Amino acid sequence: MASYCWKIKALKSNGPIAQGMEVEVIKKNTTGAPSGNEIRDAFSAKYSIKAPTGIYGNKSMFEIIKP
């Protein structure tokens, strides 16, 4: 099955997430966008931060780029 690499970019700062920070989320066997938990985990893992919860569905905060 196929894998897709979604790119997520912070458009605004929020807590430890600064404007312009970017992460990638790999989704396997689905074309669906990454969940809020997957995005939060990606920011936490890449930047070694405690990323806040509940902000990842906000389209004004993040740009989610389809593969």
C-alpha cells in the first residue's frame, strides 16, 4: 500500500510552537489528513517540546499541505 507525507506548518505562534515551525507526518494506507494527535506528536518528537493539545484543527493556526 501507499504512504503519504503530509507537511504541517505553524502559521502563528502558540506556546512552544513558533510561527514557521514545520513537521512531516507519514500516513500509510490512507489518503486522510493527519489527526490532531499525530500532528502534536510530530511537533513534540521533532522539536523535543511539550506541544499543547486541542489546537491542531484550527485552520488559521496551521497550514496542512497535501502530498
